[in-house]
Amino acid sequence: MIQQVLQISINTGMVSPLVFLVITAVVILITLFAARRGMYTPKLRKLPALDAIEEAIGRATEMGRPIVFGQGLGGLADEYAAQTVAGLSVLGYTAEVAAKYGARLIYCVYDPSYQPLVYEIIQQAHVRAGHPETFNPDNIVFLGNDQFPWAFGVVGIVSREKPAACIYMGAFWAESLILAETGYYAGAIQIAGTANRHQIQFFVAACDYSLIGEELLAAGAYLSKDPTQVGSMWGQDMGRIISIVVLIVGAILTWAGIAALNDFFKT
């Protein structure tokens, strides 16, 4: 009876993805439980780009110049939402350190739909730093939600303000090199990260520090050391390891003339 129900409700070729989805979900739940209970927390490898944020803010404080922060063109309701959320995690950390040091942070808004969230993140960062009175909403600037008007708005701010640091975290397209080159000529330390593969090379070439691909998505866990985020990331890595092991085993079985695993993937 159960087999008949599965045959009716699950299309051919979708059983094996469902099995792997369930296995991955179970693994993530186990790693979350272990991390939150303190049973085991994996050691995160160093990410120099994130370690350099405090150095960049310290430089801005010493020079009396601001920090410019931009998140690119991603939103919270599109396929780039994960990059946007990761960028907001970095923003919270950056804003808190800047408030602690007394440095001015200029945030360049692209998507007005999450501008209230940005206000809240930066304001709460000032509260955590013990300086709620230094929060200035005028430093959160809406530049337009079109690609090049936003990009050239950022270029204008960088050219006028001569920031000591520029931090770009999120989904970027053709504007990436325009922003990075402008910051270079302004003499800013530049830290950038994106998971858009076609733009990573421009940030690597023109910025001082870069987060490459999924390093950006791990930024929140790295900076906060929150057990929930670390456990989730650990579980996802375990899922990748399982996938690699299955691929290797499948290749060996196919080479040996055993088609059992191949037949399973067809179900």
C-alpha cells in the first residue's frame, strides 16, 4: 500500500533526491543539536577578509575618515537572498565595531524593501556598543534601485568622502569593478565578498581582501560564533561529504559492473 502511494505521489526520478534531502535534513538537525548543547563545535578556518574588518575600521578611526558599506543588487525575496542575509550579518558586526571605535559608517541602500531592517541592525549595533546616541540615520543613504544609478551614487560618495575603508558584501554584477577601482583611487582598504562567480575575479584583482563564493555565506557564523549558525554550516558540510562519498562509491561500483546504485538514482 505504501509503495503504491509513493508511486502515485512521487514522479519517476525524484525518489533518490527525496532520500538525500531527508538524510541531509537529519544530519543538519543532529549537528545543530550537538552544537547548541556544546557537545562538539567544529573549528572554523581563518578568513583573513573578515579578520581585516576591525583593522580597516581602526584605520578609519585614526584617519578621521568614514567607512562605506554596500550590499550590491540582491534582495530578500529573490534567488540572491542568501547573499543579502550574509551581507546583513557582516553589516551588524561592522556597525558595532565602528560604533565602539567612534567611526562613521555610511550605508548605501539599493533595495528600499529592507531599508527599515538596515536601520534596525545599525541602531541595535550602536546599542550593543554602548553608544546609542551616536546612531545617525542620515548615514543610511538611498541611492536608487537601479543598477548603474546606484553604482554611480556609491562612486560619488567614495569620491567626495574619501573613505578609509570600503566594504562590499552581497550579490554584485558589472558594477563590481567600477566600485573597486574607485575605492582603490580613493586610497581605501577594500574588503569584498560575493557568491556571483562571474564577478569574484574583479574583487580579487582590485580589493585588498576578498571572500570567495560560499565564504560569504559562512560570514555570519564566523563573526558571531553562534552555535546555531555554526551547527547549520557544519551540517551542510557533512551533506557535501556524504554526496562526495556516494559519487566515489558509485563510480567504483559502475567500474566493477554493478548497476545497483545507478538503478537507485533512476527511481
